[in-house]
Amino acid sequence: MNKIKEYDLPSVRLKAGLYALSKLSAAGLTFMLVSLVLLGLPHHNGVPEGWPVSVPYAVYAYGLPAALIADALLSMFRSSRLGPSLVLYAAAGFGAGLWLASEQGGDTQTCGLYGIGILLLFRLAQLAGERYPLLLPVFALFVPLLCLVLL
């Protein structure tokens, strides 16, 4: 008889859940840091001057999918070093900025540069979350809500 391999399904679910939590945490930390940096700029209906959309919309609607694509490419290339991951995240950030500019009508070069900055900050926030996993729920859930209420 053929023996059926038993896979450790709870472990797979746990890894997938922690990955999703780390992505949301990185997005929350990025949202908080970008909001703090742009706090001094004048805002019009929640959109900073020079930006085509609001900061949470830019981070969650454009930055998060670009980061997921960059992670998929990193896992395809099986690279875990910091240098190639930052280069891939910068390319994904430029692509996210171009995507935002094409949909929202912003300047392509400016949006591309903002996208690079946001995605590099996203990657560094993800690395910080991997280093301190107890802070993941805080930055995934509470900090974005607090930023939306206060800012």
C-alpha cells in the first residue's frame, strides 16, 4: 500500500496567517510614518498637497499589492538577502507609482519616486516586524485606526 504523507496543515495555516499579519503590520507602520512625515504639508480633504490620493489609499490600495507581487518574485527567485530585495521593492514601488499616476492622474515621475520611497519603507517596516513579532497586531490593527482618527 502507498503511504499517504501527512502534511502539517496547522503549520501552513499559521505561516500564512503570520505572513498576512506581517504585511498588514508593515502597511500600518508605513502609513503611520508617511502620515507623520507629511503632517506639516497642507491637506485638502485628507489629500496632502502634491499627492493625487490620500496616504492610506496610496499605501493600502497601491503599495500593498505591489509589495505582495515583490514578495512573490522574491520567493520565485529564492532570494533572502537584503540587497536584491530592496532593488526588487524599489522596482515594484516605481511600478506602483506609475499605476497610481495612470489611474488617479498624477505626475508619473513624482508618483514613481513616491512609490519607490513608500515601498522601500514598506520593506524596512516588514523587516522590523519580523524582528519584533509581538508588535505585529499593534501595527496591523490599532495604529492605522488611531492614525485615521487623529490625522
